[in-house]
Amino acid sequence: MKTLERVRWRSRRGLLELDIVLGRFIDTCYETLDADERLLFEGLLDMPDTRLWDMIAGKSDAGQEATQALLDKIRAA
């Protein structure tokens, strides 16, 4: 699946912590996401590493409820 390969490649980050968390999420949960959640995930991948890590670590607010729910899934993976 080319989309999964592309997402896996885009999830490779400069922070080892993000590589681990995002890689685990993609391996275990990505294929179960609906189209809207996949778009949200793509948007998260567009963020700078430090901002994304702060959101995943709960140090900053995601803002939207749907984004927060996706972050919860990422944390749980």
C-alpha cells in the first residue's frame, strides 16, 4: 500500500521519541483510522517536531476535539 509507505516515511522525524511513538502508532492503528482521522494525522505530520511532541506529550493543547481524540489514540498505541 503506497499510502501507508508514504505516511511511514513522513513520520520519520528528527526526535527519536517521535520516531518511536509515531512508528508504533502507524504499525498498530493507522489502518483503522477513518478518512477524517487520516487527514488529521497528515496535518500533524506537517507540524514542527517540537510542537508535535509537546502535543503528544500533553504539554500543549491540541485545540480541536477531533485532534485531541487522535492524539489520545497516538498516546495509547
